[in-house]
Amino acid sequence: MKKLNKLVTLALSTALLILALSACGNAGDGESQAEQVTVKLGVVGSIYEDLWAPAQEALKAEGINLEIVQFSDYVTPNNALANGEIDLNAFQHRIYLESEIESYGYEIQNIGNTLIVPLNLFSQKISSLEELKDGDTVAIPDDVTNGGRALKVLEAAGLITLSPEAAFNPTVNDIASYNVGITIKELKANVIPSTLPDVDVAVINGNYALDFGLKAEEAVYQDSVLDVEEYWNLVAARTADLEDAEKVAVYDKVIKAFQSEETEKVFNDTFGGYFIKVGWDQDLLAK
């Protein structure tokens, strides 16, 4: 009888131990499930899915599901971010973000630098800017931001000199002198690549050059105005969310996952150097 009681006691103890271990295992699974976080990132254009692919993969190991949310225009992503429809967005440079905040009063801010898209000079008629002569035509974008930046590139290339009093986004009226007697033609940025046969030189946005099949190394002059922070692209977040330490920790992982060697390889190998890393040494979340 005593042996039977011992056997029953042993069986009960074993069962309780199994239940305890099982409960611990389930609790652990629950905690693991709870640790999985989804971060919605708004972008404009499928190209960003390639740019963020390495970060998405790296973040899985951190328990973060980075969901790319596509928008078809440049107006909606900031509105969606401000309204809480997405957690972050990554499609704009600092000038655009500042103008959106000024126009709409959005309480959103830059939390990390991503890249800059160069404005290179291309030509089908010359192989060097030294071949430019008086009367030749140079096409530049006609919008304020890209047009102003294009003029700064022309100044860096030695073709023009801008007035010292020029605003941050200069216009053709701010040209103080022409070092070569070129004629500047302002056109829509997206149509400039197709006008290459008709102009002598064109300042072309990197994304449109890429779409048109132009290679960065084919440029007759490569954009050297890359240290102007206002032109740097960024990741934006709601200011209110930055009061939450847990969200800040997650966003910090997202930024660091993007600012990686794997992302830079995509810049260079997939997109031929049309995207250049900038400001990766700045920890904006620490501020």
C-alpha cells in the first residue's frame, strides 16, 4: 500500500511539474508575441521598398515588423503621419518638411537622416563642361526647391555666380554673373530627360535620370553640393510619440537598421550611386 501511495505521489508531482513547465512555456510564448511590434512607414514610390528591404530584414530579428505603406503623392504622407494613420514616413527632404509644417501646422519632426539624391548634369552634345560656349542652353527644373538647388550646382560647376544676397532657394534673377554666356531654360523636372537632344546640358533629378536609364558615371558634372543639410532626406515621426520612451527605442532601431552597410550596398549596387548616404553620424533621437 505504501508503494502504491508513493507511486501516486510521484505521478502527481510529475504531472504538476509538467503543467508548471508548460505554463512557463506558454507565458514565454505570450511574452514573445507581445514583443512583436509593427511600425508603419509611409513612402512614395516602389523604389523605397528596395531601399528599405535590408532594414526590414534586420528588424525582424529585433521583433519589429516594418510595414511599408505606399502613397501616390507627396501631400498625403505627412497628413497621414500627423493623424496617426502611420507611425513614420520617409520620402522628403528637410526643406519640404519645413514647408509642410509651416503650411499645415503639423507637429511632426525629423528623427533621422537617410540620403540625398544628387542633381547631376547630363548632355548628349558635349563630354565636358569646358566645351560649353556662349549661347548654349542649360535646362534646369522650374520648381522653387529643385530649381534653386540646380542653380547652386551650376555655381559649384563654375558656370554662374549667384548674388551674395540670394535667398536659400535662389532664382535666375539671383544670378550675379555668367562665367559662360549660357541660356538657362526652366522646365518641368520630369520632362527634362526627354529634352536632352534639344538642349546642350541638363540638370536632372536623380530619380528621373534613373527612370530614363542615365548612369551617374555618364554625367558631365556630378553634383558636389551634398553637404547642405536642407537637401537631406529624412525619417519623420509625430512629436508627441517621442514622449514615449518605448516608441523612441523602437524608432531608434528602425533608423539604425536603415543606416547600415547593407543599405549602402543597395544605393551603389542596385541604383548605381544615385542615392548617397548623408548625416548617418547624427543621432537626432538623442537630442
